[in-house]
Amino acid sequence: MKIKIAFLFLFFIQNIVFAQDIVKSKHFISFPGAYHKWEYKISTGISLTRLPNEIIEEEINTLPTINADFKIGLPLKFMLHSRVNTNYISNMLSLAIQKNIINRKIAVATGVNTSYWFGQLYQDVIRLKAYGFIVNPYIAGGIHFNDIYLSLKFENQFSIMKTSSEDAMLGRSSQPNSAYAIQIIVEQPLWKNNWVALGVKLNYSKFYYQAWLTYTAIDEYLLYPEYSFTFIF
């Protein structure tokens, strides 16, 4: 009888601990809390990036892209996060591995995001293309209040880029510290059980992949603000 009571007590305590340890992950995709193993979320939305006036004309300084995300929970509080960004002229495929460190009301995670991007422009006699690789180590923190999840993320960037026209190489660059970024995202219900994420990302960068067409020779950090609106499924 004592053994049964002890077993029930341990089972009860274990359930309490794990219930506190796993943040409800029903709605968020950017918040750095851990998912249950093999639990996944999908989101889609749009982002707008404003290019600096130093590298582009005022009338074409905003670039919209369509975004799609897939995030899945792995064992040991690891996460796998894939993303596609596209507006035809500039496109990016990303894959990130993330490790959750703290997973309660306040969550903390760290990870590395690796991206392959390519650009293309074919108009009359203009036939340009470019591609490159970007690596972003990052750390993210967040806090949630009932139905509001607030996240803050810091990134560094390492990038390689090549541009060409037909078979002629136009340029190549490799920068070990090409950008620093900070991102703020709020995830919350918009109506009923339909959730959205609103984000602002400030890219302080020497190189931004959507600006590949400018062929800028400016070797200094410029600010590229990015605004996003996303539906979470």
C-alpha cells in the first residue's frame, strides 16, 4: 500500500514538473519556448523591407516578400525551423537549428540559421543573377502573458555573395561580420482562435540580400528596417 501511494505521489509530482516545464505551444512560432517532440506549426505572411536612400532611389525603396515558415519540435528541446522568402527577384531558403534553454513564462533559446539565397532579373537585354550563403548565429528571449507572446532576438551575420551576367562574373564578396540585427515579435489572437505575429527587425548591415541589384560599393553599415505580418496555423 505504501509503495502504491509513493508511486502515485511521484507520478503526480512528475506531471506537475513537466506541466510547468513545457510552455503551451499551441499558437506561437517565433517565441523561443520549446515544442513537444514532433509538434509542429506553420505560418505564412508578408514582410516589407525599406532600403537605405544611400544605395537606391527614393521611389523604389520598399521591397515586399511573401514568407512561409515550418517549425517542428525535436527531442531534448531542440527545434528545427525552415523558411522560404520570395518576391521572384530575391529569394531565400533557410534552415535553423535551435536549442531551448529556459522554457517557462520566460523562455530563452539559442541557435544557428543557415540560408541560401538567389536573385534573378531577366528583362530584354538585362540578364542578371546572383546567389550567396548567409549564416546567422542568434540568441532569443521571450515572455508570455496569457494570450500574448513577446519575443526579442539578437543576430550576427556571416555572408558570401556572387553576381553574374550570362557567363561573366560581375562581383564576389565574403564578409565575416556583415550584419547585426535585433528583432521584436508579438504573437497574439486577432479574432477568435486565429493567431497572428507582428514583427519589426532592424538590420544594421553592410550587405542585405534583397539589395543585390544595387551593386553598391559602400562598405559601411546601413540600417534596413523590416516589418512583418504573419498568420499562424
